[in-house]
Amino acid sequence: MKKNLLLSSLVISALSVNAQIQINTGDMPVAGKTFVMANDTTITSYGSAGTNQSWNFASWANQSTDTTAFSTPSSVAGSSFFPTATLGVGAGDMTSFMKNASSQIDILGFYGDFGFGPMAVQFTPAQKFLSFPSNYMTNYSGTSKYELKFYLGQPGFDSMKVKASINYTSSIDAWGTLTTPVNSNLSTLRQKYIEITTDSIFLLPTGQPWMLNPSAPGDPNPRKDTTNSYRWWSNVEKFPVAEVITDGNNVVTNAGYLLSTLVGVKEQSMTKNELNVYPNPASDKINITGLSTESYLVIFDVNGKLIERTRLKKNNTSINTSNYENGIYFYQITALTGKPVGKGKFIVSK
């Protein structure tokens, strides 16, 4: 009898190791924590969907790091525009606001300076980031919209605005165990999050009504982009343990894994460099001067899509923007040690 009980307990223990977990509101980030993700740009595959999967990412490299800091909304600029927010994400001149509730966590919008003064961008309605409880085959979809408006003050043109619509679909498409360079055999759920963003650029000629900015060859208006994000969630870390981002053709554009979690650490101040990014507006290239150390550069468009990631040598370098579409772009430069060097924005206008 004792042997049978022992055998039963061993079987139950073995099954529990591979059991599907459930993600709830308590598994989400909280104010006061900073998460450090290691990035690997060489990843081309990221495993399969389905039940009882075993994802082994132990060989992923740490080429660069990104930090995401969560704060109480009242402690960051722009919180008055998002009175229902429970989290402020980021620091400096760009902050996102989120609301974590019992049934879901939403992205409410963001606040920052796009080069024309600080402004709030509110999603209408809020964009659902994850629903609770989340289990295998939990699905939802929705649409959020937002608008950006800038005063140009250029000859013949008063202002410019961007109107965007985000159609998103989320599915928990797999469960199993995940291994990274930091975690081993961690029980996880995988979320596949698809975003199809359609944005249109309008110009306001002086003394005239708003007009759709004419399209140019290779630069359609409206523009449609598709991004797929695969996130692995656990009951252990209050942040994705790993994430893979692909384009609409499922080509990996970025991949990373959770490197460390810091408590009560604020974002480091930027390293003092004579950093200069010019010309602004740019057409075929931007020049970066004043770097005192080798660094990593990432560039995102106004919708948060990763446009470029590259390694910069110290002193002077140039980035080819001839294939960039007209619009506003944000850059972040990080030293090889992971310490922030500088960030800002520039406009491409051809």
C-alpha cells in the first residue's frame, strides 16, 4: 500500500511539472520594479504552438540590453491625462500608461515630446494588452485609435497630423516549459499578439482645410504595418520571460529574454557625451557624432515598430535613411555595457 501511495505521488509530481499554468492580474508588473531584457538579433526560430511544448533558448546571446521601469503614475509627467492609470512605464521624455484590473491589463496611451513640445496621445478605446484569467486558447481582439497633431510653421503649411488605427488579436497559442540563459524548465504560457496598424498623414495648408498627404512611390499613404509579438508569461516573473517580434512575413526582427529584475531602481541618467544627431529633418542619412564609446543604436517609428538596430563605433558614424518612409522616428543609443547614452527623435522628409 505504501509503495502504491509513493508511486501515485511521484506520478502526480511528474504531471504537475508539465501542467498548464494560468496567468492572472497578480502576474503583471508592479510599480517600483525595473526589468532588464537581453537582446539577440541572430534568432531566426522560436518554437511551435500547441500543448506541452519545450522551448530551449539557452543558447540565446546577450548582444545588448533594454530596461523597462514601472512607476506609480503620479510620479511621472503626463499622468493627469490618464486618471485611471495604475502604472507609468518608462522615463525621460516618453512614458506609457497602463491600467491593471482584475479582468485585463490595458494600454491607455503615452505622453512625451515628439520634437514639437510635450503632448498626450490617448488610445480610444484603450488597447487590451492581456486578459485574465489567461489559459491555453484564451483569445480576444479589438481596435484602438489615436491621433497626433503637430504645428509645423513651414512656408505654405500650418500643421501635420497622423491618424492611426490599431487592429489587434491575441491568442494563448501554446503552453509548456521554457529555458533561457537565466531560467530553466520554467512553466509558461505563450501569447501571440498581432497588431495591424494603419496610419494616414494629413497636412494643413495655410488657409486651407486638411488634406491627405499625397503618396510617393514606395511611400504609401495610408500605410499599413503588421507586427507579431510572441511573449512567454510565467507565475514566477512579473514580466515576459522571453519575447520574439516578427514582421508580417514572420521574419524575426528582434528577440530577447529576461535578464534580471531590479527593485526600487530608477532609470540611470544619460552618459554625458557631446552627442549630436543631424540633419533634422533628414532625407537620405543622419549623422551621429560625439560618441565616446562603442554603442548600440535602435530606431523606432511613431507606432513603436523597430526600424533598425545596429552597432555604432565611437566618434562619428552615419545611418542610411534613404529607404525610410516620411515621418517621425525615435532613437535610443546604449553603451555595450547597457548604460544609456542618449535618445531623441528626428524627422525624415524627402
